[in-house]
Amino acid sequence: MAQPRVTRRTLLEGSVAAAGLACSTPAIGRAAADNPQRLWYRQPAKAWVEALPVGNGRIGAMVFGGSQQERLQLNESSFWGGSPYNPVNPDARAALPEVRRLIAAGRFAEAEALANAKVMAKPLSQMSYQPIGDLLIDLPRVDPAQVQSYQRALDLDAAVASTQFSSGGITYRREVLASPIDQVIAIRISADRPRALDVDLRLTSLQRATTQATGDRLMMTGVGPTEHGVPGVLRFAAQARAMAEGGTITADGDRLRARGVNAVTILIAMATSYRWFDDTSIDPDPIVRGQIDAAAAKGFRIIAAAATAEHRRLFRRVRLDLGHTPAADQPTDIRIRTSEGANDPALAALYFDYGRYLLIGSSRAGGQPANLQGLWNESIKPPWGSKYTININTEMNYWPAEPTGLAECLPPLIALVRDLAISGARTAREMYGARGWVAHHNTDLWRATAPIDGAQYGLWPMGGAWLCLHLWERYDYGRDAAYLRSIYPYLQGAALFFLDVLQTDPKSGLLITSPSLSPENIHPHGASICAGPAMDQQILRDLFAVTMQAAAILGVDAEFAGQLQATRARLAPDKIGKQGQLQEWQEDWDAEAPDPHHRHVSHLFALFPSDQINLDDTPALARAAQRSLEIRGDESTGWATAWRANLWARLRDGEHAHRILRFLLGPERTYPNMFDAHPPFQIDGNFGGTRAIAEMLMQSRGDEILLLPALPSAWPTGSVTGLQARGTCQVDLAWRDGTLAAVTLTSAVAGERIVRLADRRIKVRLRAGHPTRLSTKDFRAS
Ligand code: FUC
């Protein structure tokens, strides 16, 4: 039988047909050249950072796409080392006054040494996110030497990873997806010749685990590791069930063997015993069995159609087109490798789409928040524990959520803050003798909130406060009072803590945090711990402002709000230093700090993500922030590079933001699978870069909407639909030759907006639910 020539089109059509989506979904039936929302490659992944991620917010897999052996590296978001623990150091409370005294006396190194001896958490490190294991799929009849027309792809719009090749005259096809509806990873393997397929399946793990094969099922159970002296107690269960079309399936030792089948569907379910941060009593076995059996009754086509439809409900809210050039027709790894010298605006659009895909895949109700690697981790000793670093990284993960229409990704983050408000109340009480709650610079599955990793990094009490601002943002974008009422106690508790612990600066009489630090940056006095770093006061100004605003909207806590207002007025203000820069610390130490190019740009928080500093209301501070940015330089770790791009977008310098983005998307900061390279892999850069692209096209501040505030010349013509401005306002934009062509605003709530294009602004009265269309002419007339 003559084999059809394998093209990108047939690969896609195969994927469509297998998923039972053929006619109804033309978008995934298109050829690659006009299906830009797709990563694709001409060879299988060798390294993990070449494999392609699928995820449903709770379970996920990295798909390697090997021809003779497929590897699916598996994760479940609640599988971590350790068990419930309270890391507060019992000596901390007694030692803090002396730490503060030493700081006030300028004896910073001594203060840091004392903090290291008496204040830091026990254990000093938190628990880490753990991999479950691998599903290994062998195709013994495939001869790797004979493989032709190989291609693998990740369709971001369908949320399906596919692999196709021919060998020995047979075309093989695989699709993999993670269903948010059926809570399984579903794989379909087919060959285009009847009964040509033999498949062997194994589940393996680096954990303390055992696997059994029975009937058509592989069952693995295991326990998470003990870490830093905290016993590993979390149990996990993973099951894989195989269903053949034609042929036979038999269990053989620890594996399943399918022989002479036309196609095989494999379903994987995973769960752990984690119920809550102090409760590990769930029995995961019946859960995975129930999920797998319910899904098996439906079959691959129905599972795939429902998963894709649910993914698209979120993914298709935004569509970005930055234009197409011949460079975009290359495989994704080649595009990344050559991107810094190429004209490939569509690569930025793909990065943006991928960022949204990754957030949908790693953060949905029922799972844990996106961690340092989102959901995807193969290592039992991952970098920084693959957990929650809340002095920038976790927040950055959620930067795209609001402006790119992904509010559904926030529930795990909201639940995290809910938990921290409980565990952090204990830390506030035991460590500081304070009311309210506090979280320092990291947390984990067990919601540890005490300072870790050494005082130089960890003694920073602002992590919870910063996270609260994301909860407020949800209100500001969605304007749902019932939601605001549900999260108000967390804001209130975070603010209350600072009423109790703020210190009076003996020099100025103003209020400052102490002890604290400007995240991870060493000042010129041999330590990073200090009093009143600029970022702390900035975060507190926002936290107090939104808590007061929330109290007013909800009609509660008037007296408390009054206290916040009075305290806010006494917070130390931002200052401009001798280099013309925004001061990072209370004293003008910036020029003498040992690392002038430090990756964190914490004192620029006020410019982005906050808007306390902006070009219109505080131009002198905005210029000082720009000076600080110039001194820090453009190129840094992945996330730090992405932050810089956002900051330049806020300064409305599209060329500069684009220059930084180009570096972020190049091979030093982007792996072949488009994962961000800190290095190593850390997903925050993907999310920060996605937000930067949105910020370049549209910004919203209060009732103002800024159109194309930082459009670079490299994106002369394009369009975006579905961006969100504050106050439930959808913004659809098109531009040509660098100039706005049209904009449509659609808000769910009526009200007046100021719409700005460069230095022209017009007032627009929006009617609820009615699109308002404006063109360049409207701005000329203003
Ligand atoms: C912070 C950063 C590091 C890294 C780590 C996970 O500590 O300073 O660069 O991103 O988090």
C-alpha cells in the first residue's frame, strides 16, 4: 500500500480526526504556515527542556515524542516532600528587638549574624515540589533507523501535543492532552495499518514507590520524601489504563503489553493524600480509580473534544497578531536559535500565546498555584525546591492573568493567600508578638511562613502583603463585591500586622519596616538586612490604600481604615539619590552597592507592577526610576529580564522594551521548548514576558486606558482582541504602519473612561455591554 506523504497538514488532520474534532474545528485543521499558535520540531526531545508540556492545572506531563520510546514525565501539583510543620524559631521573638537595635545603630553585619543565629526558621529550608514518575511507552516494532517524516508539535489552541512519523511503511501517530474536565491525561497511539501496533507500557518513579500490573491497568503507589528532617508522609497513587482497538492487552510483571492493535488509548490519573496544609488524610487510590474508570467509559474522542473546548473557552479570549514573516515558517527551536538576528514578530506573539497556554495549564481551581516551574518538574532536588518564591517569582507568574483575560487561573493563588493568612497568623504571633498575619520570601505546600535560607535572603516580611495586591487586582478588574467581601479578611489581616510591627525611623520620625531587606541585594555595609527598603514602603502604601478602599466599598471597619490612612501618611516616601536614581534604601547607598546590576529591581515595584510612580503624576520619580533601570542594565536572569521589559513599557519606551524582549526570546533565555531560562528553567520569565507584550500594547490605570503606549517599530502592523482593562473593560485594537487603526471598548459596567493615544486623550462614556468603537480620527479631533 502506498503511504501518503506526511506533511504538516496531514499531521494536523490526523490529530483532528483522532480527537473527533474534524469538521467543527477548522482552526486546528490548518497547515502550520497559517496555524501560528503552534510549537513544532523535526526531532524528538532529548533534553527535558525540549519536551512539550501539557497540564490541566493539577496534573501534567512533559511529552518527549521519541519514536521507538515515548516518555511522559508526570506531575501532580500537590505532591511535595515533608509533612505539616511549624518552622518558627522559638528564639526569634526575644532576639528581634536586638536585631532592630543593631540595625538602627548601623551595625548591619552584626544584626544579620544575630538574625542568622536566632531568628531564622527551623529547618532553614522548606519542602520541595516532587515528580510522580514517568510513563514509558515502547513501540518494539518501530526501528529508529527507519524513521522518516518525523514531526512533533504542541497546538496551543487545541492543547494537544502530537507526534507523527513513518517507519517500515507504517505511519504512527500520537496525541497527548491533559483534561481539566475528566482529570486524566489521555494519550492515543495509532498506526495506519490494521493490527500493526505493539505497545509496552511501564510506570517508573524516583520515589519510594511500587508498581503492579493487573489486567489492563498499571497501578503505582508511593510516598513523598523526608526533607530537612521533616518526615515524608504524602501518599500518591498513579494509575494508567490501556484500551485497545483490536488486538490484545495483557499484564506481564510490572508492565502492560498491547499486541497487534489498531490503536490504543492510555489514560493516566494521579492524586495524593493532601487535603489541606495540616491534613494529609485523603485516600488517593479510589480517586484515581474513579477518575480513570469514568474517563474510560467515554473514550478518547469525547475526552479530547471536551478538554479542547474547555481550554479554548479561556485561550480564545485573546487573539494577538503581530504579523507574519518567512522566519515564522521554521521549526520553533530554529526560530529561537536565530531570533536575535531575524525579523520574526510572530515569535513574540507565539511567546505570548504560550504564556497564556502555560498559565491555563498550571493554575486552575482544584490545583496548587503555578510554582517556580509551573506544574512541570522532573527532579527530586529541583532548583529552589520548585516552590513559591514570593519576593517576585510567584507574583510574576500571575502578571498576565488579569490583562490577558485569565481570571479562572487565580483560584489556586487566592486559596494560597487564604491558607497563608492562617499559617501566617501563627508566625505573626509567635515570631513578632503581632496581630494579623505575615509571610516572608518563600512558601511551600505546607504554607510555611517563617524566614528561610539565611537572613540575607529570607528576613523580608512582605511576601504576603504583595500577594494580597493580586487579590485586590481581581476585584479591580472584575468589580465583584461578593468576591471582595470574601477576600477582605486577608487584606485586613495583612495590613493589621504592619500596624503592629512598623518602627519609627530615629532620623526622620517616619515609619519603616525593620528588620527587612531589599530583596536579595547586598548594600554597601556588608549585609542586606536593613530598615525601610524602598520596596517595603511602596508595597505598604498599596496594601493600605486597597484595604481602605475595600473597607469603604464594603461599608466596614471605618475606624481601622482611619488608622491605616494615618499610618500610610507617615510611611517613608521614595527619594531620588545622587546618581539621579530612585533610592533603593533609606540612605543613598545605591552607587556603592557591590552589585550595581543586581537582578532584582525591587525599588522599581512602584513603577511596575504598581503605578504609584508614573510619567503623568510623578514625572520626577519616573525619571529617577528610569535612571535606576539604566544603571541596572537590560540583561539579567529570565524573570529579571522580563521585569525590565515591563518597566520600560511603563516608561512608554517601546524600542527599549522590545530590545529586552528580543534577548528574553533568544537562545540564552529561552529553551527549545520555549520555557524560560533563569537559567535553569523557571517559568516566571514566560509569564513576565507575556505581560510585557500586553503592557506594550495596552495599559490601564484607574479609569484611564492607554492605547499602544509602547509599540515598537518591529511590530508595525497588527491587532489584538480581548485584552482587559481595569473595570471589566475589553479592549480590541488594530494598528497599521505604527498607527492606531481602530479600537473597540466593551465594558460590563457603565462609566466614563479616559482613552489615551500618545499625548492625546478623550473622554468616552461607556454603556454597559455596548461596544464603543473609536478610530484615529476621534483622537485628532480632541
Ligand atoms: C529569587 C531570585 C533568584 C531565583 C529564586 C527562585 O531568590 O533571586 O534569582 O529566581 O528566587
